[in-house]
Amino acid sequence: MVTLFSVSNTLSAALLGALAHILPTPLNGWATSSGVVTGLAALIFGAILLAASMLNTILLIWWERKLLGRFMDRRGAMHVGYAGLLQNFADGLKLFRKDTVRPGQADPLGFWLSPTAYMVTSLLIFGVLPISTGWNGGSLPLTLLLALVIFSFAPLFIFLGAWASNNKYSLIGGMRSAAQMIAYEVPILLAVVAVVIVAGSFDLTTIVQEQRDYWFAVPLFLALIVFLTGMLAEMERIPFDLPEAEAELVEGWNTEYGGMLFAFFMLADYLRALVGSILVVLLFLGGWTLPSYVPSVLTSFPLAGIVWFMVKTYIVFGIFVWIRASLPRIRTDQLLKLGWMRMVPLALLSIVLATLVVKAGCPPVLHCVPPMGG
Amino acid sequence: MQTNELAASLTSRFDSRILGVDGFPGLLGRVRFEPAIALDLFRTFRDDLGFSHLTMVGGIDWVDHREVFYALWSDADRVYVMLSANLPAEAPSIASAVPIWPSANAHERETWDLVGIRFEGHPDLRRIFMPEGYAYHPLLRSFKIFEPEDLEVKVRSE
Amino acid sequence: MWVNMGPQHPMTHGLWNLRVRIEGEIIKDVEPELGFLHRGIEKISEDRHYNEIITLMDRTCYVAGLAWEHLFILAAEQALHITPPERSEYIRVLASELQRIASHMMWYAAFVQDLGLMSPFLYGMRDRDLVLDLFQSFTGGRLTYEYMRVGGVRNDLPLGFTGQCRRVLDWLIDRFVEYDHLCLASTIFHERCDGLGVLPAPEAVAYGVTGPMLRSAGSHRDLRKDRPYSVYDRLQFDVATATSADVTGRYLVRMEEMRQSVRISRQCLDWLDDHPGPVLAAQLPRWLGAPYAPVGNESYLLKRNYPTGLGFSMIEEPHGEAGAYVVNDGGEHPYRVKFRSPVLINVWAAKRYLPGYRVADIPPIMGSVDVCVGECDR
């Protein structure tokens, strides 16, 4: 079976093999030794992940712009590339060419460190997310936990950047980001606990495979609602974009950032949106699998798993965009109230449901709703 | 209420310090008064005549003197009345209407800023449109537009 | 901690500055700083002919230009003792009411944007464009119109205007329902707006607050009813009120006002269809600067006995009660023109209705005030 690692291994071996032809004798043996090949394969693996995640992030921005445009009765970006596909590349290029200005009173270390760390931690998650069977960084027992832990680093770096940029709006935005984290982290983890109880594993690949009989979205719809809401808050999108509420806080915690640093924040925001959508697909919507009654011609072409996975991810993100287009922003205290008084009880209830599902076995009705192919 | 009734009631209370009540089409009238009785007059208008709403405060520079005018509205009679007082051109000042109508605050700051009429007892009589420390009152006739030094905005010192 | 909400801030977008003293997220004190857009319109008016001041009126409030033209025209006609023809009065009322719809739509778009609602912003702007198209067809301008004249209006309505206008009004009435669905049906909208920025009627009167803000507190005060100007006494409409005195109340009042404006506009259109006639008074002094003033029976060079007089007018402008006081001492230019800006006073009362709420509440509350800095600073 083709896996991401086998692809990078083949690439690495081919590269080093070609290199061995032109290298002198003592070196060519070293170049083809298994340790070097594996090392280069790991680098290639990382590079492919980086390129794929960045490409998808930029496509995600395009997808959001087009969708938002349609929701707002306009067409979105239209001019650069076909239907504006290249518009975001142009925007990114413009941002990278811009000067980055650090305010005189800002703390240099925190100011430079925070966007970098924000970006790096967001990229790090992709190393553990399985995209299709075998297309991941290897099967680890606790990938889900690892992903969530890295995911929740971000408010720390937001607060670091907000504090370091020495701006009142940034500070308030950073404070809100920290307060917001308290509101959504607990319900998210409780909702995940429900999934873990039913799946019996913390490994994302196993969780997807456990959904072969039914998608977890059906018995655990309460957990899905809580998780979706929490993810909205985690991604800081409307209606939970309080830390960067532009009407009152200019741009919130990234007020003082411009040019490339702003591009870092912006890209990392969408990276996190991508991760959030992927997590929803993995935990609740059966990952790269499709119901078994779908004609096999749709699932048998090469890389079908990845294609369907991306389709699902973009649809989930489309729901987030839809929410953004139709809801106003709520207030910090209301978010806290929502998190603790609505989402936590719902998540606890969904844990009870999950144990019932495990205890009673899967109710037969669920088998026929979306019966899953392998 | 008619203009002459208003004149009679005001004259009975303030006699000669009301300088006259003129007719004004569409309004109850234009009351000219001596600045010394300003606060008493305002109180009379608000409490006894029901003019609960201060609509407008402004000043006019007549070069030899300055005029300050007030427009009041009565919800009961659904009518406006205009009060007007003449102030000396040198250091014009009149009692502030803020204790009677809080809304006078912004109006009087604007009048001080643009016409240079001081309102005694105003809680916060600063400039409102022009920068603090600006040397002129722009709506005075002596202020000429397009003099280069006017265009220089002096930086506020804090 | 004092925080500057402005001038380079998305809420005040470069036009004014709201200094806010906060403790945590709670507002303790506010201090509006104004004057960033002060252009000295009252001063410039002293050196201009009456019809030339109309140009300034469009710039005074750039979202309600026709309403301010209407205001100044009324005061100037009183000061100059000129009576406009009846048809022009109806056209003025029609223009003012269409302007009210356009202004309220602009407010709606900006207000929901402050709440974080993105789509209705574009819906509001899209539908406002239809009203601007109407303006373009009879005034030639989309933002600054220079349409009304002392003694009437510049030109009559174009052929087929009334039919087109009715079609737009029918379309708009349906859109208002859509707007309400987008806002009032949303729980988050009510969470963000109910009980915010409360200003009860007695305090609103004391602080001089007028317009939709006053009517949202249950007051029925509307100058179009209480002191009818132009031909408002011949038109049927209701005064829009609410009782909650908060942000939601102001939203409801403005929405209802738009519906009433549509109603008034339709009555004006019906009257205009049946009553053709002149739209500019026949005998106007030439120095007004009116482009179509008849030559021959005015006294430009020979007599110079210009009329003197005082003119005072108050109108119900989209933001509140606007006033003009024109002092005509017998010359080609007014001696002094004084305007009352409703926004200046409404913003000033922020000292009363903002403290106690949170920083996140400032955009909805100040958005519900409908700040137009152009007329505030003049």
C-alpha cells in the first residue's frame, strides 16, 4: 500500500542513489546506507506535509472568500487566476514583501517569538493527523491527545505576543484569548472523551477505523455540537472572535503586527481552522471512509481516501463559514456562560450517551444510517 | 400660550429686566433679557412654563457687542421660544445653563469655542472643535479666513 | 486605564475619538473628543450667497444631505420671506423621506458590522444603492446633491420617476422583513443588544437627546407631527416608538421609521402624479444664485432694498432634531448661520449612557446612536 512515508522513502532512495553515482567511492556507500536514506526520507516527509498543509490553507482561504462572497450576494475574488484562485498567493506575496515594523516600546524577543511559535505549533499538528490509511506520521497510541495538546498551545503565544507588543488593544485581546481558552477547552476535552469511550482508543487512525459501522456523528451528535462550537472558539472565528473583535479592539492581539508577521498569524489562523475541520472529520464523520452503499467506482480510484477526506474537510469548513456569515459576535462573559453552563452539561450528557452506546452495543438502527465501507 | 401672554407673565416676574418679547413667525416669540437674570429666567422657563428641552445655544458677534441666544422647546405647548441677551464685546460672559439643562454642556462649549462667550459656572468649559490652546475664536468677525498663521495648529502641551 | 477608541480605530474610523476609562472590561468614564472633521461650515456660510450654502449642507451630513438642504432652505426662506410652490414642498418631503431610508440603511449596515454580522452589511449597502439610484435620477448626484433651492427645488422630477420610485419602495418593504429576520430572529443579537445603553426618557430629555434615541424610550416626540413643516401635516404616518430605551429599541424604531418613510413617500408620489406645476418660485431675487431665476422684476442693481429677517427651522433629521437659525441683516449673505446638530448632543450624552457597560458593548451602543461626524463637527 502506498503510504506517505513509503513515497518519501522511495524519493529519498532515488535521490541518494543518483547522488551515489557521482560521489567518490567511500562516500557513495555511506550515501546509500539505510540510516541516511531514512533521515532524508523524514525530511522529505516533513517538506511534503508542509507544502500540502500550506497549499490547503491557502485554498481554504480562497474557499472561505468565495463562500462568504456568495452568502453576501457578491462573487468574491475573481480577477487573479481562474475564479480568483491565485488571489491569495498574490496577497501573500504582497505581505511578504512588506516591511515588518516593531513598535519602539515592544519587547523584541516576545514580539518576534510569538508569531513564529504560533505558526510552528500549528504546523506541528499535521505531523500526527492521519489523512488516509497510512498517510500519517506513523501510528502512535496517543495522537489525538497530542494533537489537542499542541492545538491548545496557541493562546499562550497569543498572550505572549499581545503582552510583548505593548499595546492596550493587544493586551485586552490577549486577556480575552486566555479567558476564552478557559471557556472552551473543558467542553472540547469532554466531548473528545465521549468519542474515545466509544472508539476505545486515543489513536486517530483507530478512531476512524472504529467508525466502520456508523459514523460517531449519529450516536454522539451532542458531542459533535459541543465539539463544533468549541472548535469555533478554538479557531477564534465569528461568533467567538472576541480576541480580535475589530469593532472595539482594532485587530485585537495582532494590532501591532504587520507585513510578514501578520501573514504568519493569518496563515496560522487558517492552519488552525484546517486542523479543526480535519479533527471534526476524523472524530465524527468517518475520516477518509465512505458509506458502503456508495458505488465502489467512487472509492476505488487511486488516493480516493485523501480526496474524500479533503471533500469532507472543506464541507465542514464551509459550515464554519456559513456560521461566520450569519451570526454576530458574542461577548466574553456570554462565552464563558455558554461554555460552562451549556456546553459542559451537554458534553457530560454525551459521555453518558457514549457509555450507553458501548454498553448496549450499537443500536441496530445506526447500522443502516451510514453503514461504512472499510 | 400666545406671545403677549408670555410677555405679560415674564414682565410681571422680571419687570424691566425683560427688554422685550418680539413676535417670531413659527415660534412663541423672541425674548430679549438682561444677562444678569439668566439663571432665574431659565429656571422659570423650565419649571413654570414647561420648556423642558434646551435645543440650541449659540452666539452672534455683532462687532460692537455679542449676542447669545437659546432655543427652548415645550413638550406641552409644542412650541419653540427663543431667548436672546446682549453681552459686551469685551470679555462677554453669562451664567451657564448646565444646572438647569445638562444638555447645555456641549452647546456652551461649542459657543465658547467658536464665538468666545464665557459661561460662568460651566463644569468643563474647554474648546470642543478647535485644538486646546488655539488663539482665536473663529466665528468672530475679526477672524479672517486664509491667514497663514491660522493654519498652524499649535500642539497641545500635556 | 484610559483607552482611545479612535481616531484611527475601526469604530470611529478617523473622525472622532472616544476616550474610555476602563477597569478590566467595565467602562467607568467616557470622554468624546470631537473636531477632527470641523470645517467651519458656519463661518464659510457667512461669505456665501444663500444658494451657495446648499452645497455646504450636503457636506454637513454626508449620509443625509437632502435632509440638511431641507433644513437650511426652510430657515432661509423664512429669513428672506419667500414662499415656495406647493409642488416643490412635496418633492422636498419625498426627497427627505427617501434620504431617511438611505441614511437608516447606512446605519443598519454599519451597526450590524459593529456587531460582527458581515452579510447584512452588504445587504444594507446593496439596497441603499437603489435609493441612491433614485437620487441620481432626479438630482444628478449620489452623495452630494445640490438639489433644493431657496424658493423651491432645482428641477422637477424626471419622466417616469414616480413609477420607478414605487417599484423601489415595494422592493425595499420586502427587504425590511429580511433585515428583521437576520437580526431579531438571532438569539445572539438579543444577547448583545437587549438592555444595553439604556437612557430613560426623562434623562434623554435632560441631556437633549432627540430622534430615534428619544423615541426608543417611549417618547412620542417627532417634529414631523408636533411641529409640522413643509407638508407633513397633510400626510398620514405614525410615529415609531419603542419602550425599552436600549439598543434593540433603537433598532426597532429605525426599522419602523423606514416603513413609515415608505408610506409617506407613496403618498407624496400619489400627490405629485396628480398635481403638475412649477417647482421654483416665480419671483426670486437674482443674488440668491438660483440658476433659473427670472430676470426683470428683481432689484439687483437699482434698489438694493434687501429684506431683513430671522429664520428658524427645526426638522426631524434621520439622526434626530436638526435646527438652523439664519440671521439676515439685509445683505446678499446671511450674517450668521447657526446649526443644531443632533449627533453632537447624542454623542455627548454618552457620558450618561455608556458607563457601567463593557468594552465589548461600546460598538453596539455607539452604533445605535448613529454617529455622523460630518454634522457633529460641521
